[in-house]
Amino acid sequence: MNKISIIIPVLNEASTIANLLHYLIANSSSENIADIIVVDGGSSDGTKNIVLSFISSLAQSRHHNFSTTLEEPTIQLLTSAKGRAKQMNFGTKYTNGNILYFLHADSFPPKDFDKLIIEKVEKGNEAGCFIMQFNSDHWWLKLAGWLTRFNWKVCRGGDQSLFITKSLFSKIGGYNENFTIYEDNDLIAKLYKIKQFTVIQKWLITSARHYNNNGVWKLQYHFMVIHLKKRFGASAEDLHKYYKQHIC
């Protein structure tokens, strides 16, 4: 039976992680989710305590409702070295599902995302994502979201989430931990190269907070520069250096 392991890398996500965990449980079927793995990269804002509190409250609720069954997913909090690639690779070591689902802490997949993913896998699609919508009325961000419906590599990004069978993830070597940024695009490029990527036409909602904090045009410009730098051979270190200089 196909089961999904959700891996969420976090770093100072106290404002959103509890909402996401509640949402994932409320909008999926427990028999389809093997586990939810939250991998912290060194948060200093109370993220870890919030996750631990959520786990404790959930356990108490299941006990009082006598609802604990073998089908219910477990939630784990792990700590790893900082860096999304490192955190996500680390999290996969503790998963029990045969399908990995990588999700950012501020991205909320569609209702029944688990069923949608499993349906695709059972049809032979071993990797893919959802179409994405920013929680913003800015026309450019609306357009950027609309373009994600097309199965083009240039329209992809980590905010759209990523599902991939554990066997394929292992086969392609997982995330390249040399990348501090752009790790999602690097992995997705490998999947497009072997023609193994599908786009589920259901909306995932993601936060526009980075655009709000940095300015839409400024951030979009720097993302474009990073993309072009990578295309013309820039190293992972060069990309991170540029990101630190202009965005962080």
C-alpha cells in the first residue's frame, strides 16, 4: 500500500508551523500518511517548542478520544545541520512511507492532497508538484502563480512542494547539499532530464511574505539573476554569496 511521508524543513517558523500541522491532519486521510517529519535547522524563535507542544496535544487528544490506531500518522521533530537540502535529506532517513512529500512551512497543499499524490503515483508518475497561488493580490504574483499550471521547468520552484517516490529519490541521489539555496530547482532539473515530472492541477497556497518583505520587483529581479547565474555555470557557493549580498 502506498503511504506518504511528509518532510518539512523549518528555521524560525513559529508563526506558521502549528497552523500547517493542523491543516495537514485536517485535510488528508490518516491511512494515507505514514508520518510527518519536521526537521529543524537551529530555530531560535520557539519553533521547536511549538512542534513539541503540538505533538503532545495531539497524543492527549487521541488518548482521550480512544482514536489511536495503527493507521494514524506519527509526527516527529528532528534537528539537523542548517540548510534545507541537509534538513530534507536528513529527514528522509526517518521516514516510513514509500512516497516522500517535501513541503515548505508556509505552503498549504489542496484538500485531499494525499489522495491526489497517490493517484498520480499509481498511474506511473513518480514525481511532481501542485500548481501554486500566492496569498497576494499583486498582479505579477497572480501571473506567476497562473504560469505554474504548465509543465515547464522554468515554472518550477520549491514553494510548489514536491512529491517523489523514495526509490526515485534514492536513485537520483537526493538533494545536493552543496546548495544552500536553489536546492529544489537543482533536484527538479534532474527529474525533468529523465522526463519524470507531472503537475497536479489543484491549487497549493503559499505565502508571499518574502516578496512583501523585500519588494516584489526587487526580489523577482534577484531570483532571475540567480537563475541565469546557475544556467551559465555558477557554483552553489556563488549563488549563495549573491543571495546573501542582495536578499538576506
